[in-house]
Amino acid sequence: MARRNPILFLAADPTGTDEFALGRQARAIQEELERTEWRDRFELVTRWAPTPLDLLRELRKIKPMVVHFAGSGQQAANHRPGQGLVGDRFGGLFFRGTDGTPRFVASTALQEMFDAAGKSVRLVVLNGCFSELQAEALLLHVDCVVGTRGTVAPTSAMAYASGFFGGLGDCESVETAHKHGCAAVSLEGLHDNERPQLKVRGGVDAAKLILGAPAR
């Protein structure tokens, strides 16, 4: 049997997102993968309400090929929408602290974490609000990152995840899987102007990057 490639799903938003909606998103990904041709090549591993140190531990333990973050981020204080990167502040993501309160982790710390323990990761999907800048920051260590400039409704997040992972499981490239995700959003009638954006590291061709393909 071919090696199963882990997809690490992090339900990591302690800031008020409906946990039921996050659960539906995880189930949608699992059900979509089970319908695909390469269903035996991927394994969805879910972690709920992780702390920042939990993520570091899971990267070491699981060595995932894909990390899917279902939560929210925060744009940089000196960033204005539509103006790209300003200065050297890239915002960050929210996790749950050990005391149960929201814990903000800056993108520079996330970069350091992926540098230390994320060598297996080829793709990160930041399927939550205000995550475009964080996606840009993570390209230093990851081939492809998906992020969103503005807010994301739970229905849009679930539609994108279903389309994206359905494409990935049916042998499509990362670029094509992203198109499937965006098409799924449109098919649900969710014409969101702030739909996810695919960021690709220099020297990487997302149109040829097929995750889970058997080694030659």
C-alpha cells in the first residue's frame, strides 16, 4: 500500500468562531477525500483548540504534507487593504492559550516554527479571516500557501475546503485544486469578493505540483 500523506487540520480559533461550523468543515474535507481517486494516499488528522506549542509538537510527530488552519488571523497594524505589504509586520494567527484565552502568535514566530519543524510541509491552507499577509510570510519555508485578505463566512470556508481537497484527492495540481475551491464557492452562490488567494514560492510551479503522487 502506498504511504498515506498526513493532512493536519487545526481548528484553532478561540475568538468566537462557531465550533460546530469548524466541525462541519473537517467532516466536509474527510467526506470529500473519501470520494476521490487518491483517498488511500491521504490521511486527515484533526486537532481541536491547539495551543501554539501543540502545533510545534504535532509538526514534529505527524510530519504532515499539508497543514489546514481553520481559524482567524490579524492583519498587520501598518497594512492597508489593497496596498500590499507595508514595512516588515505580517500580522499573525490566533491560537488558544493554556488558560483558554486567545493567544496571538506573530507571523515571525510562525516562520521560525516552520523552519524548525515544518520541513515535511509542502502546502499550508489558512482558511480563515485576515490571513493573506501570513500566507506571504510563510512562503519563506513552504512551497504554497493559501490566504484570504478579508473576512470569510463559515459557509465560504467550508465550500472552498471541499472543492480544494476534492481536487487534491483526484490527482490535480495545487493550482487546479485551488481553482476547484474557488469554483465551489461560486457554485454555492457565495460570490465573496474576498475569496482565498494562492501564494507560490519563487521557483515553484503550482501547476505542476501534485501532492500525494507516487515516488518515481
